[in-house]
Amino acid sequence: MSSVLTSDLRAHVPALGPERPVIWPRRTRRTLANGLQVVLVESHAIPKFTAELYFRSGNAVTARQAPGLAEMTAAVVRTGTVSRSSRQIEEDLRRMGADLGTSAGADTSAISFSGLTEFTKGLLELVAELARNASFPPDEFERERRQRLEELRIERTTPGFLAGERLRKVLFGQHPYALVAPTEAQVESYRREQLVEFYGEHYRPGNALLVGVGDFTAENMVEQIERAFDNWPAGKPAEPENPPLPETCGRHVYLVHLADTVQTQILVGNRAITRRHPDWLRLSLANSLYGGAFNSRLVMNIREQKGYTYSPRSTVHALRQHGYFSIHAAVRNAVAAATLAEIFYELDRMRALPVGEEELTDARNYLSGVFSLGLGTQDGLAAQLATVYLNELPEDYLETYREKIRALTADDVLAAARKYFDSANARIVLVGDRNELAEQAALFGEFEVFDAQGNRLQGGEAG
């Protein structure tokens, strides 16, 4: 398409209309006698409801004893209760036309479920059984363990996984957040009793949050939740103490060697903040301008102008206790150093000069628009509510989000970039063939070389 035609098309693109107000549905909060926290929002557009039962314990809790144990526990939880076999559970879900899944991350474990409103009672009863009376069938445990071993073997050949694992290790040191995944040997050593122990200690109502959105009246839903969960014995696990984080001074490069690769996975990062920090929105806007949106500076530079990669991106990751900022790109081996140079150029430009008003307005509109789109479904609204209550954010966080984003200034962005885009002390991870990358890595500071299993290799030189 010619530049003249492109310019003509842009000239005829209609201006954005005024932002439509969000009409917030009524929110109902309850805490049951056993400590279960409940948050409900009525949404009557379709005869369906979506809910998620969260537990404020995840892989970080077990990282030192058995890394990844929360994830394995979540996988086996849905395979049986004292009164229902795995097959019975699947048949009951089909009969109700319902979906149910389990998951676990660093800080939480969850049972997510959805279905037609007419089957609310039966689905809540099933979830309550899984939450308090899971049976952990031995054959299901063995099946899940074998599957996790296969997943690990695949992950050990995946550059993106290896880069993320190494970055977390160097950012968090001895803290549980440093451990992204177990080793094969650790998974081999899992015992069913460990899952039962984790489940008994952490799947407790005082440790839980139930978020529901759907076509129901809140009063009736509260009654059904109370009937389903009220005889769940009260309890809450103790909060573990974690070690301090390592010092990060000066740039350092970590090269993960994968022989004969033609691409390099680049991951640059530094520690940042959690969602509860007063600077979270400022940093979110700064990230959107830098590399968090498709029209961001990073994308325009190394994708559009240089053609180094298809989809570079930067992200602010919010864990419960700590956060971190990362930048990733997959590029040809020959341009790894050139890509890093542009990554740091754009970081330092964000730190040095205030953004212009037009660019700032676009970024504010982007964040506001993405937020509004995220509220358009039951799943999206439930996820936003969970973010608020799991992170103990202000009660009006969602209602005031767009207003606060629109109020941010170029000075806010500049201050956030200078504080949290720590280019001088960045951790740099390169995953690829060290014969192709060693000389390029040395341009950015001292570097160490590791294999795909995380073992340090002798010498940083190519060879």
C-alpha cells in the first residue's frame, strides 16, 4: 500500500467518540462463619454463572520442600472425592452442562467452574466436595505425575521456559519465587501423602475466596453457598517467613546453552512492585508506552523499523510479596546484541525524557479500553474482582481505575520509568547456542553459562 494511500486512509479515520460510562452492577460481600470470603455480582445478560474458589496458597509455599506440589495437588483434586469417582464427576458435569477446572500458580490454587443458573445448587455441592473431601485416588496421582514428567521434558527444550526460569532464579535468589518448576527427580520423588498434607493444611475456608458472577439474585446465591460450604470446618494456615532477596548491582548476563539453535530468546528484567504499591498504575502506564502495547516504542523500534522480531513485549508481573518487570524478544542469533542495544536505548529514553501528550493520551486510552473490554464477560469481571480481593486493593479500585489512569501525567510516567526501569542493574538472559552468543553477551557485562537443566557450565567463552 502506498504511503499516499495510507496517509489518505488515516485522514478519513473518524475520531474516537467519548468514553462510555461503566454501569457497575451491585456487589455483595459476605464472610461465612467458617471464614470463607464470598464476593458476588449479579449479571443477567445470559442464564449462566461463572465462579472461582481461590486458596491463598500456591507453589511458593512448598518450594523448599517439594517444588510444584501445589500445582500437582490442584491437578489431582478434581479426580475424585470420598463419594464420587473421577468418572462420576465427569458424568455429573456433563449432565449439568457445566465446566470445572483446577489450577495453581505461585501464590494461589483455584477451582474454577461455570454452568447454567438452573444447576447452581448441584455445581456448588460438587465444588464444596472437592474443596473439603477430595480423595486423591492413587492411580490418578500416578497418571498426573507421569504427565508432569512429560511436560517437564518438553519445557527443558523450550527457550521461553528456560529464559523465564533463569530470570526468576537470579532475581529472587533463595526466595520461593525463584523456583518456577520442579526437576524430573523432584517430581519422581512426589508422594501422594504430600498432596494430602498440602490439601489438608491449605484448602481451608479461612484461606479461601469465592468470587461469583452471573444470572442470580445475590441473596439466593448466598443461601446456596452457605448450605454447600457451611459444614466446612474453619481453619487457616500459618504464614511462612521467607528469606531476603539478593542484591542486584550492575548488569549481568546469563546464557542458557541450547546447541544448534538459529534463534535467541532474550529476556531482560529487574525487580519491581506489587499491585498494592501506590505506584502500580504509574508503572502500568509507563510499561504500556515502553513495550506493553502493540504500538509501543519497543515494538515500533525492533519490529517495525529494524525487523529483528515479530512480537517483542514488556510486562509488569505482580506476585503477592514482590513484583518484577521483564522484556522479551526472540531474534536471529546474529542480531542478539543489536536487539539488546535497542532494548536499553528505549529504556533509557523513557528514563531521560518525558513523553509527548499525544503518545501519552494514546497510552491512557489503550489501558482504559483494555480494562473496559475485560469487564465485558462474566469471566473477565470475575477475574477483575479476584484481583481486587486477593491483593487487598481498595474497595473502589475497579470503579475508579479509568479515572485514575486518565489523571496520570507525563511526570508520573517519567518518575515511574526512572524508579522501576532499572537498566543499569538489569539481569539479561539469553537462551541459544553459546558459540553464536558468547561474544555478543560479553558486550553487556560479565556472563555465566548454564545448560538446559540449570547446571552451570565451565567458562563463559565460546566453544
